[in-house]
Amino acid sequence: MEVDERIVAVQAILRCDEPTARRLDAELTYQHVPAKQVIAVQGDRSAHCWFVVDGAVRVHSFGIDGQRQQLAQHGPGELFGAYPEPTIHRAEILALAATHLLRAEARTLAALAAEHAQIGSAMAILLARQLDMALDRMVARTTYSAAGRVYAQLAQLAGDANRIAPPPIVTTLALSANTTRETASRALAALIRRGIVRRTDEELTILAPRMLQELIY
């Protein structure tokens, strides 16, 4: 990624002016991570914070019994890792697809946030937004049925476009919804049978968004 592209990306993510973006970019390292490659290992020391420029990463943990549970997924404009101090990775982080990242040392980023109002404000907004998303996931896991969590995940992935391209893999959908592959498969089949969604090799389209929302709760 060229320097000018990085500056544009930093401005878009942090909503800052060009001089501030260039100051921050001086402390950033660009990373291109191939699909399915592990970025961080659960239990390892974490001293960096990453910004997602393009692609997506999944955060999942392994319990004592070896079971994997998805905790979060981060896409363009979001951050993950350590901030403001180094810590220990509480979960494994891997790239879902080919992903472009900008990495900063946690303490350096915190110092810049304290020094530059635009960076400090942007970090506060990013963290508040991700906290809100985390609370949404907690509510879904404690109050929705297993099928409801699948429907909620589909609605989130589709967004306002009501379209997911390429269509989600059932196993991945199940992990995201914290349920079994069989449950996710049955829930998706029910939506297709009722004409609420249409699935092709290229995409999944939500034909009746309101009906899908009603099934979540």
C-alpha cells in the first residue's frame, strides 16, 4: 500500500485532517494478511493495536474443553488489539479473507491520542462504537433463541443492502451465532422455504427484511 493510500485510509478511519493523518502514519506499519492466517495467538503478549483498512478478521477463543467460540468480527474502519497498554491476547485473531491492516504500538498510539485532539476523539468514538456492538452481541446470546441469533447475524451481515455476497458459509454463520452447524442450516433452510431469503452461488438476498427482523425476537 502506497503512502498516499495509507494517508487516505487513516483520514477515513479517524476522520482527521491530513497533517494529523501523516503524523499518525509515521508510527504505523502496513500488513497484508492472507485469508485464514492467524494474526494473534490466544495467550500471547499483545503490544499492538491494528486498524482494519480492508477485509475482515475474526476473534474467537478456545475453552478448556477445546471448543471454539466466536467473540467478534471486525471489518474496515474498526480496530482490535491492545490499547492503551500492552496486555495478553484473550483470544485468537485470524483473517477471514485477504486483509489489509495498519499496526501501531499500543503505548505510542495512546501517547498520540493524548497529544492530538483529533486522534483522541477518533479513538474514543471507535471504542464506543465497538462497545455498543459488543453489548448487542451479549444481548443476542442471552435473550435470543439459537435460530434468532442466526437470523440476527444474517441481518447484520446483509446491512442496508439486504445482500451478502458471496453467500455466508453455514459453518461460519453457526460460529458467529454461537450455535451448531445443524441449527444454522435448519434456520437458513426455513428462511429459504418461506421466501424470506434467496440464496444463489453468488449471493444471499433478503427479500423480506421486516419478516426476518420479526423472527429474531
